[in-house]
Amino acid sequence: MTKEKPYNTLTEYYNKKYGHKVAKVALNANFTCPNIDGKKGYGGCIYCHKGSGDFAGDKLKSFEEQYYEVKKALDKKWDNLLYIPYLQANSNTYSNVKNLEKIYMEVIEIDKENTIGISIATRADCINEEIVNLLDKINKIKPVEIELGLQTSNELTSKLINRCETNLEFINAVKLLREKNIPVVVHIINGLPYETKTDMLNTIDFINNLDIQGIKIHSLLILKDTKLYNMYIEKPFNVLTLEEYVEITSNQIARLKDSIIIHRLQADSSLDDIYLPLWPYKKMVVMNEIDKYMRKNNLYQGKYYIKNPH
């Protein structure tokens, strides 16, 4: 935490650990998802637009092509950048172990001098002992970080958004990963249909009771051509204003265990794809408003953290 940022930022964490700015490069390994292909459900979560990989690379290109296209652009903006290849689109542990090992080994061979690890986005129900053993093997070659989508701890909301995954599955996945000391970053969404501020704070309490190392907080985006869009058009529900999002998120941070690194405070998508709300597109404005609100109200990460509140 700093005077400007009353919470643990990823930038600060990387600066302390590596002494460099670090950038993630989103890659697309052309995975699917058990919530898309029928194993658990069909069509994905109701807000799913492009398999959670709006900014992932072109799946028709090799990992090297995807990686170096992004690196070339970022190298023009910053000097001495370090990189983390990020398998982002869909569920990137959803395959057999032999295929996963081939993919992970290929990715960690890219640009060895300038990459410091690999980040893998997936679902909790795509984590098992065999996969964790593989991740442990990769982790001993190049640091591995797993990103898991929780979205909410309210299981009624989970059913509404067609997550097709239980809190128990999530808890068990985190335990398996942490037994091998693999860092876990959790994704949550604020503003899911019919959720209250209490629901969103309860999600933080749920996370606090898990051994996780990072969190990404997103605002709900209603994207065109999604089930969520159709649901909203048919029966509109409350969509968070910028002021509501800032107030709720700031209080979530104050409730969050102070050892957890905050990787993100805002959702991303193409403006052309967003139906509502439009304010998240101004990412820096959102982040600055959160900082201002927290300073004004003397809030900081962990201020209201309660160990084992339930």
C-alpha cells in the first residue's frame, strides 16, 4: 500500500519483486469450456461473450505469433518490460494432461529471457489432482499462476447466471492448488442481476476464508449478443452507476484481507460490444474515483477485515 493507493496493487507487487514493469500477454489456445460444450451446461455463463477472452490472441495463429505481436507494440511504449504469457480465453485446463503439457511447455519456451511466468485462466471444476500435479511440474520450470472465476459466492445468483459450478467445487480447487503452492487469483463481478451490496460484501468474506493470493474485481458489463443482453431487454434490472460501483468496491477493499494483491478493479471490453453501462470504458476515471473515495472516507485494504466471519 502507498499514500496514493490504499491497497496492494499488482504494479507495486511486481516493482518490489522484479524491479521492472510487468505486462501480461493474452493468448488463445482454442480451448472450450464444460459450461459451453454440454458437459456441465450449454452456451456458457449468461454474460459470456467470447469465452472470457475478448482481448486474447487469434487462435488461428501460433503462440509465438500471438505473443510477439503484442510484445512488439508494448516495447514501443515502455523500456525493459518483463512479460507473462496469459492463457486467457475459455477454460485453459479443460483437456487431457498430455495435451495440456504440450501447450504449457510450448508457451513457457517463448521468449525465456523476458518472461517471468505463465498465467492460466480456468474454472474450478477443471482442476483435479492429475492437472495440479502437471501444474506443479511446470511451476518448477517457470512460475505458474492460476486464475479462477468465482464471480459471486451467492449460489442463487450462480444458478441465475448459469455458472454451473458450486462453491464447494471452488473451495476444493483452491485447496488442491495451494497444496502445491500454486498462487491463485480469483475473479469476481459486482452488479450481477438482483445482487445487493450485502451479497457483494459476502463474496469478499467467502474469499477471505480461502488461501488465495490475488483478486480481480470487475463491474458487470451487459454485452451485445449475450444471454444477459436478451435478459435485460426482456426484463430490465438495476445496473450499477459509477457512484454505486465506487462505493461498493471501496468497501469490499476495506473488507479484503490485506495480504491479497489486487490485480484489477475494472472490467474491459470493446466499446462497440458494450450495451450498458458505458462508464466502465473510462478505466482510469473509475480507478481514480475509487482512490478518491477511499482517501475521503479513510478506507484502506483490510480495515474491516474480519477473520472467519461465518
